[in-house]
Amino acid sequence: MAAPDTGFALVRKGLLLHQAFEASPVAVRFAQELRLMRIALNSVVPGKYAGIGRYPLNADYPYVPPGWQWAQAKRDEIDDSTAMVLLRSALGLVEGEFPQEEWLIDGPWLIQGLDVAREIRRISQYSAQLEIIEVARFPNRTTAPSLGFDVGYWASGNFSLICDSAIWPLWHAPDMADVETLAEALKALNERMLFDAPDEARRFREFYRSCGWAEIEAGTPFELIEIAIPGSE
């Protein structure tokens, strides 16, 4: 079964995620490298990032703040069980019987229906930390006015090339020797840390593919993903 080409997600607000990342074991461990990276990427404002890499509420497991993924100590998990139960129901899932389609890696989260997304957020005990975004796999387009384009895996967790290279680097942080080149490649980002035009997003995707430290695109392609915030959010 293929993933739908459009949908809605409940994601964490960027500023809260940035605060969590800065306080995390990963950020503390690599504080010097992170400081130098932030200086080089001085046009990147992590707290304003509005893309897919914001840990969508999923129907499978509790949320772990960014930066705790590699911690040896007990990790803090944020369990939003009530909202997860409604999300499972909306997706037609039975607990413990999650489908194994590749697009459901990191838990099912792509909601079909804005009213459903709003109801899930309403009952969430973390509703103040969440916002609803509309997402579309280009060339499909969002119905709400666009915030811009991210690049990453479509409907498969929360992996964004922008996020993992320049916002909250966790899995494939850039080599320090390449940071200046990365900064040049990210100059086209808008104030929401997204690309305004598909061609800009494509150019960044091609640059990223050329980097030796990057995620390897094997089987699942890097997609252009349009982001919007529905009206009245």
C-alpha cells in the first residue's frame, strides 16, 4: 500500500524543539563543533524551522525529544496516549498490529482530514506544544498557502535533509570542512527555513547527494515536500 500524496500532521513547535535539542546530551557532547557550525551557518535560525523534521505525533510510540537518541542514560519520553489512541482509530489501526509498509517507518502519522487532526490536537495533553501542518508530496500541492519546500523522506518518520544537516544534526551531521559550502547551499532558505521554490529545493537535494557525510539515498528517494499551515491555525 502506497502512502497518500497529501495529508496533515501534528508536529512540535520549532522553538520548543530547539530548546530541547540545545539541552540534550548530543548537543552537550558536541558543543564545540555545534558552536562552530552555528557560526558558519549564521543565516539559519533553528527555532523558526517549519518543516517535516518536527517529530510528528505518531500512532506507535511515545515522542523522544531531539538529541536524546544517542544518550546512554534513561531517556525522557513524552507519552500522549489519549491522542495516540484517537490517531490509531483515525488511521484504521489496531494497537500492536501496525502495517509494515516502508512509508510507515517511525510510526504512522499522516492524517487524512483536517477536522480529525484538529480533534486529535484538542484532546492531546500537549496541545499547546503542537501545530497542524498540511503536507504534499510534490508535484502535488497543499490547499493552504505554501510556507515553502522541505526535502526528505515522504511520510516516513521525520527525516529532513535541511533539519539533519543544519537545524538539529543527529544522524548525519556535516563534516566541519564542508560547513562553508553547506552555508552557501542554504542561502536560499526563507524565514521559515524552507525553500520558496521547487527548483531551489532540487538544487539543495543535488548538493546534499554529493556530500560524503550525508544520508545515503538507497531505495527510498528524497522527495520535495511542500508545507502549509491550514487556515485558522
